[in-house]
Amino acid sequence: MSLTTHPHFKFTFSIHKSLAEPSTARIKYLHNFSTFNSFNVKLRSVVTRVSSSSDSDSGGSFDDTVSQQVSDVEASSSPISGDSYIGLFIRMLGLDNDILDREQAVDALWKYSLGGKKCIDEIMKSPGSVILTVNLLKSDSSVACEAAAGLLRMISSVNIYRDLVAESGAIEEITSLLTQSSLTPEVKEQSLYVLANLSVDEKLRVQIANSDLLPLLIKFLDDEEMNVNEAAGGVLANLALSVTNHKVMVEAGVIPPLAKFLRTNSEGSKVIKKEAQSALLELAKDDYYKILLIEEGLVLVPLVGAAAYKSFRPSLHSWPSLPDGSELNVKQSIKGPSRFGASELLVGLHVEDDKNTKLEEAKKNAIVGRTQQQFLARIGAIEIEDENNKNHKFTILPWVDGVARMVLILELEDESAIAKAAESIADASISEHMRTSFKEAGAVKNLVRLIDHQSEPVKVAVICALERLSISNDVCQRIEAEGVLDPLIRSLKDLDVNGNSTHMILNILSRILDPSKEMKSKFYDGPVNGSRKGWNEARTSASSFTFSSETIREKDLSDSTFISRLVEILTTSSPVLQTKAASILEFLTTFESCREKITSLDIESALNTLFQQKFFNGKEDMEAEYDFQESELDTLEIEEAGLAVSAASRLLTRLLDSEHFQKNINASTLTDSLRKILTSKIPLQYKDWIAACLVKLSFISGPTKLGSENPINTEVMLYETIPRLIEQIKDNYSPESQETAVIELNRIISEGVVDSTRAVANQGGIFPLVKLIEDGNGRAVDAGLAILYNLSMDAENHPAILAAGAVPVLRRIVLSKSPQWERALNLLRTLPT
């Protein structure tokens, strides 16, 4: 960087990279130094002050030698001729000198250091200069602090001196300095740039990130001076280069203030935006932090290279349209469309501001984002700036632009670019807002089209994106409407049973072919439990929902190979895949042709294999092996197995409606397997369909196979009904629900079901019963007292009843002479009080 000074002198400076950015203070300093006469004045001022001081002390006159040296400096044709005075200035930094002398000396040294590395090397010939300069950061003078920080900034810009600056305590002194509330913007800027230079070193990054500086750096991002913002952003960008700093930076709250610089129409210079982008790109390498970034309204978009966009062929002279292809009703005030789509861009932007255009906000954003990105692609201005950044594979855009950019990439010919875009869509689809945005931007149609792509990486990425998008009920409908079933079924038939793509395809199919949707629709008629919203709260209202059984054609699903593959998955795969396959097969049973093919494929054997898993033992085996199972089986594994068994039981219950299936199965084997599962330790919520299926099987088996007494009903009571009623009493449902549960529980016990009282005690029912008696009234208290009385007949239950605080509660009832006082008195008499 060449700066012109005096007409007779030319200096060549090697300025640190961080100085290249324009700022008011920086321009002032360079201007001062570029005028050589001003430097001479500073030399004369300091030297004269020193000489005058010496003269007054000694009583002599001004040293002619010193005067001659100053004259020599003025006449010199090179700034390096002033090197002989550097030692003098450094000596003037000493603590025993007047503060004004020290201030002028450090200011002169700072300006001298702007001459580049040769000047800095000359200063560093006196190693103590760094420590003396660091000490000046404690000065009450803002001029001295600024000059000291500026000199340290220049010294730390040279690699070989960086450690010396850090070892001299610069980080600690700057930390103390920046905590002061009355600092000038110039002092802040110079101090922060010292930290920026030091944070180039990885070990110093860790020191800075784990100090009190991090909250200060985040605070300075909101400073009124843009130069301070840029300096703080530079430090944070460097800190983010070390993965070990990510956790502490995110916990300190660095993402929101950095993200604000990258949002649409945000305030800030290009410098701070690049620094914010650099820092966030490093943080986004962690999947969790990537989610935090998306929550701030930003998305990661893959960089595919400007050359890839050359294959983009939009329909020229077309006005913006809605994602479903219908025309947008906006006034076309422009007579003719432009070659590069500028007119379409203007119309798209017009939609955003047109209050008369009745469109949802998501549709408006989709139109605006798409027209902007297509315009950039047409004129060849897309990814121009980002191509220079070779260190990152992504860029960060506001979500409106980012969503539109990724959808645009799906329309290119580059296979690698398409795969990257699909993967990014999958990563960004973390919320209902983002999934809806992709749907409105037209992503679904393009993704469905690409399922049959010849490239395997493209197919896998596309299926992953559709799987994430299908989590939304609304988007799932759009995916189905775009004809996704045929390509998914074709793909499933060709894939490995236990492959990752198989899992994703089954997820999509199970959401489209969900047998519970129609049931929910039939019973949905308003708010649930006083809630203002119904079961489909975060998705769509039930009134507008279109169910799969009404829109899917039977011939699309009756493919024998497809059904055979589902049965194979039910037999050989993991519990997660078994759950999905069972759910899809249950849906298929609603079609007669599909049901016949399912029953002809030995579905009974597949179900038996699923039911006879190693940890579905009976109660005796479970008691003997309880410790082993607790140590060996992971909780997640038990949950997954419970889901698979529940889904398979639902499927079996549906198949039992077929008389042909009933006649050709071994009901006894299925019954034994389900009874073991019912009495096992799997979570209660998975036992409801097992119990229902067992009851249905018991009717098929009849008294000849099960004997005169049917033990299934008893087991269902003990292992499903009673635990469920106790949970209903425990979980503080509405008083009406608790009353219903306790009355039903009392009825079961009153009927003398074997071991029913023991089941209540074993399930922890005593404590919630006592609480219900204390807080309830009327019929609930009557039923609760009756149950507790039956439990008190067994002396083993007395300690639990007393521990639950039953005695004080019963005494209050007796003393209050309430309608239940006699029953409470009888119960008190049975207890050891």
C-alpha cells in the first residue's frame, strides 16, 4: 500500500490486513503520518521537552547537539533517519517520566510503526517497549490509551511478536480497559483490533474466549460506532475458528447479535456482515447450533458455483405465479417483459407491498424470494461474492432468499448441486414454518420429480428431504397430491430391507397411509379438554383435511411385490421399521384386494416372529430375570419394541375381521405370545391394543380351548385396565375424569377379581387414592374409601396407607360428620392407630 507524503519523499508501508478497512480514526492516523512534517514536529516536541527538562534540572542551556539532530531529521530524505530517536522515545515510556512525555512518546511511536514491518522491527529492538506500552493502557488519558492500543495493534500484527504482546499482559489490561463505561470509540476500536490480531493464534483464542471478554465483545456488536462493531466482529470470527470455543460462545449468546447483521435489510457494513457470516458458518458445523441459526431466520445454502447456474432455463416472459401453477392476480403495469426478468422481479416485489393482493404471508414471501433469485441467476450475479470464499461449502442467507435459492438449485442439471440442495432442505426443515415455506416455494414438486433420478446420491438426498418435509401434515398432503406413491413404492421394492433409504421411505408412506387419521377425523368435532385447538393444532384444521383412504386408488397399493416387501420387513427388520410396516399394512387392510394378498403371504408367521422377542416373557420369568433385563436392555429399545408390538396387535385385530383369516390361523399360539407380552414390563401405553386383540382372540378360541373360565379377561384387568385407571387418577386429570376412573376401579375390585387389590398396591395406587379422598367430594370419595378399605384387609398394605397420610384425612372426615364419616371410621378401625 503506497502512500504519498511530502513532495520530495515517498514511503512504502506494509499495513496489516485489518488496517485495509476504512475508518475515520484510521484515515486520520495515516494522514498524520503521511505528512512527514507533522512527524518532524512530534520529534521536535518530544526532544525539545526532554532537553528543556534536562536544562532546567542542570541549570545549563539547551543542548546544541540535540538541536542539530532535530534539524538533521527535518532535512533527511528518509523516515528511517528518525530511527536514532526510537530509543529515546522508548526511554520516554518509562514509569519515572512525566505522563505528558510518555503520552507524546507512545503517540510518536505509534505513528512511526505505521511505516510497516521495518519500523516495527526497529521499535522491537528494545524488548521492554511492549511492557511499557501495555502499562500505558492504565492511563486516564484517552489519547494515551488510544496510542498505546494502536502501537500494540501494529506490533501484534507481526507474527513473531504476537506471543510477546500476549505474555506482556495485554489481554488482561485490555479486558480491564474495555470494562470502563466512558471509553471513546477510538480506544475501543484499537483495543479490539489488538485482540483480533492476538486471536489469530489458536492458544490465545481459547484464553480470550474463556475470559470476561466474551460478553464485552457481544455487547460491542450493538455499539453505535460501526468501526467498533467491525472490530468486535473480527475477534468473534477468529474465536469461532476453534471448535473448542463454540460451546462457550453459543452459551454466551453470540448467535442472535451476529445473525441480525445478515437478515434482510439489516444495518451494517460489508465488513461486519462478512465477519458475522464467517463466525456463524463455523458455528453451524454443529447440527444443534445450525438449528439455533435457523431459528434466527437464516438458512445455510450450499455453494455450487456460478457455472452450475448456467443450465438454469426459466420460462422467459412469464409473470410470477403461485406454487400450484395458477396465475397471480396482480396488475401488470409494465407493457413488456424484459429479457433478464427484471419486470418479473418488480412485479414480485410489488406483491409484497400491495395491500389489495389477498395472499397469505407465506405465499408472498415465496413469490418475492423466487423472483429475486431467478433474476440474479438470469443476469449471472448469483454466488459472485461467495465464490471467493474457498474455506466454506455454504453461505448464509435470510430464509426467504435461502429457501428460494435451494428450490432454484433443484431445477439445475448439475447432479452434485441438486444433491447438496436436497440435503440442505432436509437440514433446514426443522419447524412447521420452514416446512411450509419450502412447500410454498415449490420444493415438493421438484423433489417428487427427482425421486427417479439416475444418480443414487441425488435419490437418497431427495428422499431424505421429503421425509423431513412430510412431518408436517399439510406438506404431507401436498407430497401425496404430487403423486409420490408410485416412485416411492418402486424405490422400496428395489432397496435393501434394512437400508437407511428404506427407513425414510417407510416414514413417508406411514404418514400418508396412516390408519389413525380417518378415526381422528370422525371423532373430532371441537376443542379437546377445554383447549382452544384440536388434535391437529400445529398442522391443519380437521375440516380441511383430506384423508388418504378417500384419495388413494386401490390399484396403486395392491402390488404383490410391494406387499411382500412389507411382510418381509415385518419379519426381519428392527422394531422401528416393523412399526412402520405394520402401520402401512393395517391401512392396506381397508382394501379387499390388498387384504387378500396380505393373508396369502403367511402374515401369521411374520406376526408370531415379531411377538416372540426375547424380552417379552411372562410374569414369572420377568421376576426371575428382572435385574438382568434392567441392566441389559436400554430404555429406548424397550420403547421401540413396545411400539412395534402395539402396531402389530392393531394389524392382527384388523385381520381378525376376515373369516377366512380366522379359520386358517393358530389362535392359541398367537394368544400365548400376546399374554406374555401383556404381563411383561413394557410401558403401559403400548398394552391397550394388545389387550383388545387378546379379547378378540378369546372370542374366536371359545370355551373349548380356554376352559370354562377365561383367564384372559382377568389378565387384561390386572395388567392393562387397573394400571391405566391408576395412571388416570395419578396424573391430575379433570375431577370428572378422576371420578370416573376411581368409580370404575371400585367396581372391578367389588366384583372380586382375583389379585385386583394386590395389583392396585403394586402399581402405587395407595398414595393417589388418599390424595383423591382428601381433595375430592361425593361419589369419588365414596369409591376411594371403599377401595382403601378393601386394601386395608391385607396387613401388608398398612405401612403404605399410613405413609400416605390416610389417618389425618380419615379423622377430619369423621369429625366433620360428612356423609362418608361412617365408612371412614370403619377404615380407621382396621388400621394400627
